[in-house]
Amino acid sequence: MGEEIEVPLEAAQEHIHHHAQHGSTPWVSQVALSSAIFAVLAAVAALFAGGESNEAVRAEIRASNEWSHFQSKGIKADVLASKLELMKSFEKPIDEKDRERSDKLAKDKEQSQEKANGLEEASEHHMVTHERLARSVTFFQVCIAIGAVAVLTRRRRFFFVSLAFGAVGLAFFVHGFISALQH
């Protein structure tokens, strides 16, 4: 199944929170709050990304099974068609049950193909959603790390860069979350 995405930034968050409590710069508290919010969003996005990855794999397995069913019906239909052709070429009467079975196999084969195609589309949708959510996790991680750099260097401009990365991560998160709800 899909591998869970890790968010290994606990040390950076602890450092930010320590400076927020003991620092004299008021904007450090804003860095601490934003890093906490983005850490929660990263955890939620990682959870959803893992779920979407699992669903993509499940749908792909079901599609593969359905393609096997499709091939099985195709082989049976070909064998029956050969039998009907032989009967016809030897001018023997064709059993109506064989003709009905041939029509049913053709219909079943078509339904299997449609179902397999639908499952493949579902798998692709889940994988695209997984990738969007995984990107959001990455941007959230970068956001938190740059926030830690801002606190360590006491440079507020890094905090704004951090927020920019967080905003991009949020955009990917929202896009991925909406995509997950649509399927």
C-alpha cells in the first residue's frame, strides 16, 4: 500500500516555540503560531495523501482483475465463435443456446472493458490527488523550516518567505482536498 508521508520538523517547531516564549521580538510569536498551524495542515495533508495513494493502488488492482475477466470472456467468446463457424461451414444446425451464449459473452466483455476503464480512471484520479497533497506537505515543511531560520537569524523577511511557501502549500492542499471530495 502507499507509504505514509512523514513530517519530521518537531525539533524546528520546538525551537521556534522556545524563542517565542523567551524572545523579545514580538513577531517570533507569529512565527510560532503559523508554524503550529502549518504543522497541523501538513499532518492532515499527509494523512489524506496516504489515503489517496492507497485508493489508487486498490483501484489499479481492481482494474487489473477486471481486465483479466475481460480477457477470460474474450477467450470464451472466441472459442464459441470458432465452434459456430465450424458448425456453419459443415452446414450443421446451430444451437440457439450457443448463439445466445455468444451474445451474452460479447455483452459481458463490453461491460468488463467499461468497468476496467472506469477503475483505471479512478486510480489515476486518486494518484493525481495524492501528488497534490504530497506537494502541499512538502511546501508546509519548507515553510516551517524557513520559519525556524527566520527565528534563528532574527530576520523577519525569512518569516515572509516562510508564509509564501505556506500559502503555496495551502493552495495545493485545498486543490487536493477538493479533488478528493469530487471522487
